[in-house]
Amino acid sequence: MDILKKISESCDYLKSRSEIRPKVAIVLGTGLGNFAEKIAVSDTIPYSEIPHFKVSTVQGHSGCLIFGHIDGVPVMAMKGRLHYYEGYTMQEITFPIRVMKAMGIETVMVSNAAGGLNPEYVPGDIMIIKDHINLFPEHPLHGPNIEELGTRFPDMSNAYDKALVKRALEVGEEKGFGLKCGVYVGTQGPTFETLAEYRYFRIIGGDTVGMSTVPEVIVANHAGMAVFGVSVVSNVGLDANLSNVTHEEVQQNTILAQDKLSLLFTEMVKCCG
Ligand code: HPA
């Protein structure tokens, strides 16, 4: 079945399951699912019930779409995302982003847990993503371009909407959060990096590194949606003593940042509502 038909079937199904018509979508990454508690939830729809959605296989990434309100603003949130390392294709990973566009979403907000490359970063820090470096081995727009979905050669110079970055930094100042702002390096995983790789990613300009986000952000840009992105630093890559990173450690350290992140996302949703 062609992708346009799949998108419209998913979209029609979601519209039949929820009366909410959100303008803002939020992708909740590893360990950040608790932000869902800030949403006044109207409808929860497991991915397994949505036509053409795939179901995530990773521990700690329960998969459902949530429709509700944050401070009166209608939102949809993806609790759990698909990762390339799980074996899905780039098209499968980014399909929900296509459906968001069809639902009328104008702004996509993404979060991820990431390794810190910048030597000033400590676990629990929140970094506003101002740009990314795509090191995935495949591109989500590879193949014939479907004009209805976007242009052949999308501009990526405002991939992370500059006005939203500026607003987030203002919120950080107002609330005394000490937010960081930097460049996210997206890799395929599932291995964490060798120490030499952490050094290399720092040298090429990265501040954090992770295994998600980049495919979704590319597709959101292709679709003409504004993107706001945040990394939560869950481990610090360049310190040899801390380098035996585990998935459990990543999840625990993201909990440190949860309250700040919830407040920040609430403010950002309000300014996009
Ligand atoms: N590397 C890649 N992905 C990650 C890391 C890391 O150190 N921490 C959390 N996600």
C-alpha cells in the first residue's frame, strides 16, 4: 500500500478515537515518559491498535499515543518511540511524524537521553538542541521523493527552530535552570561509544550523542513542521572512569532532570498553543 494511503488511514483512525485536534506533538524519549503525567489525558491509544504503527521493543519504552491538554493547549504525545537499532526501517521509524503532519500538527517537540561530549556537561543536565550531525547509515528521505509530503531537497538551516531555541533559553533564565545549548550527534547504536569515538564526536562539533531524534527531525523538516529538541545528559562520555555506561544508569540519570524538563516543556507548549 502506498505511504499516502497509510498516512490517511492512520490519521482517520486517530481522529475517530479522539476529538482532540492538537497543534503540538511531543515525542517522549528514554526515561522521560513521566512527563505524560503533566498531560490532562483525554485518550490513550496503544500503538498496537493504530493502523500501520509499529510497536517498540525496548524495555522502558511503553508505546502509546496520548491525546490531552497541557495548560489548556491541546497536544498529542508519543510515549515511547521506535529506534533504528531495533531493526525498523527509517520509513517505519518516522511514520508517526508523517501522521502528525496529517493531523494538523505545526510544532514537534522531541526529547532524548544522550551521552555528554562537552566536558562541561554533567549527568542530569538539559541541553537545548540547536543543531545536529547526522551519522546514521541511512537517510529517511532516501528514494523517490513524494511531493505531497515535502520537497526533494529540504533546507536544514533552521532544523531546530531558532525562535523556539531562543524562547527555551529565556525560560531557562527566568527559572534559573542553567540550561545548556548545543549540537546533537545522531548515531545508529545500539553500542554506546568507545572512548575514541566519544573523542571523535567531540572533535567534529558534538555536545551530546544519542541513537534517536535525527530521523524524526529530518522528516518533520521535510513536512514543514517546526521542531524543538532537548537532550537530557544521562552519562558523560569522555571520562574514562565513568565509561561503563548501562541502560539502567541512563534511565536513572534522566529522572534527575525530569522536573526541570516538565516545566520547560509546559512553557514551550504554551508558547506554541
Ligand atoms: N551514547 C549514545 N547514546 C546514548 C548515550 C551515549 O553515551 N547515552 C544515552 N544514549
